[in-house]
Amino acid sequence: MREGRKARGWTQEEMAGRIGMATQSLSNVERGQALPSLETLARIAEVLEMPISWFLPSDVKGKSEQRLALDARISTLVAALDDREAEVAAGLLAVLLRVYSRSGG
């Protein structure tokens, strides 16, 4: 993102204004201290005239927005668990995967 902004000769203030974001928020995103929402990422991609997939890690490319939101929701839920609860959740997901793979689901 920073490279795209600098290639256009824009300051953080200029780019933040173009995408409707606070300059400090843009700075945090550029430094990896914060993640933009999907809506903000779409605006950034539009302003920089880049495909949104350019900003995503390779394991995210090709996933629908619905799937990305679901992955984020699951990650948030798991992050709230203590170690024991996370072990239980992992076990439950493993069982669920086995059941679905047997049923073709």
C-alpha cells in the first residue's frame, strides 16, 4: 500500500483524504499495526487502481468476502478462548470435519 501511495507521489494525508480515512489510521495500516475493514480495503484498492487481491496473502486469494468474514469471525471467537477451551474447540472442529467428509457434505 505504501509503495502504491509513494509511486503516485501522495503523502499519507493526501491518500487518507482520498479514501476517507484518518491519517493516523492509514499510518497504522501501512505499518502493519492495524488491519483495514474489507470496505476500507476496497476503497484503498480503488484509489490505487489495484485489484483488491494484490493486498491479500496468497492463502486468502480466491476466497469470497463471505468466507473471509466467516474466517475472521471464527478467529475472533477462538482468540477469546483459554488454552483448554481452544483444545476442546479444535477437537470439535476435527470431529465435524470427519463427519462432513464421510457424508460428502
